[in-house]
Amino acid sequence: MEYLNCSIDYLNSKGGLATAKEICNQPRLWEQTYLMLNERSNEISEFLKQVTEKDHPIVILTGAGTSAFIGETLKGIFQKKWKVPCLAISTTDIVTHPENYFIRSSPTLLISFGRSGNSPESIAAIEEGRKHCDMFYELNITCNAVGRLAEKNEGENSYVILLPEETNDNSLAMTSSYSSMLLTGLLLTDLKNSQNISPLMKRIRLYGEYILNNCLSDLKTIAELDFERMVFLGSGPLLGVAQESQLKVQELSDGNIICKHDSFLGFRHGPRAVVNDDTFIVYLLSNNPFVKSYEFDLIQSIKAKSGMEKTLVIGQDERIEDTGFDFSIQFPMGMEDIPEDFLSIFYILPAQIIGFYKSLRLGLSPDSPSRNGSISRVVEGVKIYDSKPLDNW
């Protein structure tokens, strides 16, 4: 038995078995997550109608760290599908400035994502919403049956979606928990059609398995290159994936690789100054031809002005072969008919895998790469204070 082309004995000796196994389990867990959610689609829809059918509702997607990045990917998709304002606001922002985000008179749905469900800010954000909104609803999406988020199912205004047990990653880095919670969010945006997308889910699983079965050699080669900086670029829903990709490589390398993310267009406005000969750039291509026009303009601009950086492109386009990328991940089964939103599910795999191999390359233990303990699986030491009413400030 192997995971990421590494034997179990080797992974055990390096402290990387949990991470490798959790990365590899994702395509199977996506299917399990879909089937679970499909069975409960009517029940969940009834809960959501309490909010979405009210006048002028607001939806807030929240979490901390990786869980917050799920909201960054989903916010535009929710707003597009539900036709209501949707914001992605980290719990770490809500707990310090709740009055900036909650509107007392507006029906508000707070959708919380949390692997463990035990982050102090996650619970505090819910309490702040209850305090600052007259009509407040909570939907908690979590991987841990005994976490505090899972226990927050209190009355008709609360609902908990508990994901399959295996999504509750044991390793420090969130992998299967991230992609499974992200998939859950995507499916929530169109529950009435959940029974009709089984063929799409089979293809999503196929794309994930393609990366795991056919791209490991190149991803390991990338991880073994000597570079100090890594940049991930994505557009629309893939901007959130770029953000999570940045964190994944940075935390699995224990900060030895400094990472940045941006949109293709945003990168032109100053941030591209980070590109030098020691930079590796990962381009997460959309499958929308209109969007790709902007993306390839930026790619050509960077190539023309530098050309020394190393590059990986993920996606499908006839221009890839002529552009001179160092590495590419293309999908022989085609991607034109895949909804752009669903690219986010399997586009995260390369960064997870690169981060895993880079961790080994640096002599770290992927399951717990932080040598000085500065980051941990569940953040500790956060003291929550009672917020004051606005008229007391």
C-alpha cells in the first residue's frame, strides 16, 4: 500500500502518513459528501427558506484560516445563485468588529465552516451574531461530531451539516476537510438540482484521481527545485483556491517558502514586484474563454519582462503548448463543459501535494511541520472578550 508514491513504512518514519493518506482520500470523500448532502437536500432546503424567502436577507460565510478561504471561493457563487448579498468575513474579523458586519434589522444567515469546530473565534462569531441581529440564523458545516460547532444546533434557527468522519483530518494541514467543506458549500447553492449532478460528481472524482495517478512525478520535481517564493494566481472562484494554495505550501514548508496569491488582473497592480529568479508561479486557469483572455495576457506580460521564473499551469487551453510553461497539468478528458465553480474542488490538489513533498525535502514532518510549535491543528490561547453595545463606545 502506498500514498503519494511513498510506502507506509517510509511515511511513518517521516511523520507524513496522515497527510499523504488524507490528500489521497479526497476524491472518494467528495462522492461520500455529495451522497450525504443529497439525502438531506429537502431538509436543508426547508431550513434555508426561513432566510432566503425573507425581505432583504444577508448571507455571511465565515471561518478562520483555511476555513475562511472557503468563503472567499463561494461568496460570488452564492450571490449569483441565491440573488442575495453574500459576504465572506473571517471569524477573526467578526469577533473584534462585529458592528461592522451585522445589521440588526436584516435577516442574517451565518454559514460557519470549521474542521474541528473548536476554534474560539467560531463560537464567538455566532454569539456576536445572536447579539447584534434581531433575525439571526446559523448553518454550521463541520467535520467533527464532538466539536462545539456540531453542538450548536439550538432550535429552529440553527442547523448543522456534519461531514463524513474521515474528512476530520488528523494532520495539521487541512486537506480533505477543506475540499469536502468547499464542495458542501457549492452544493448548497443549488440543492434543487442536487440529484441531477451525479454525472458531474463522477467527473470531478475522475479529475482528482487523474492528478493523483498521473501528475505526482512532476509535482515532486517541482517540490525538489530550489526556490524561495511561490505565487498562486486565480480568477473569480479560483482566487480563493489560490489563497488556500498559498497557505498550504507555506505552512507545510514551515515558512521556508514565502507564498503569495492574487488574481491575474490584480497581480499587475504592484504585487508582481515579488517575481524574481527564485520565484515559482502557479497559474490556475479558468475554463471560461472570456476570463482566459485576461489570464493569458498577464502570462505573456510576465514572460516578456522576466522569463527566469519557473511556472506550472493547471487547466486546459490550446495555447498552453506554445507558451513555454515549465510544467503543466492538463486533463485529456476535457473541461469545457465543467461549471467553472467546480474547478475549485480538484484545483487545490497540486498545492497540497507540492507542500507535502516540499515538507519532506526540507526534512520536516508533514503531519506536524511546525518545528517551534508556532502553528497547531486547533488554534489555542485566544481569549474572547465581551463586546460592548455601540452606544457604549
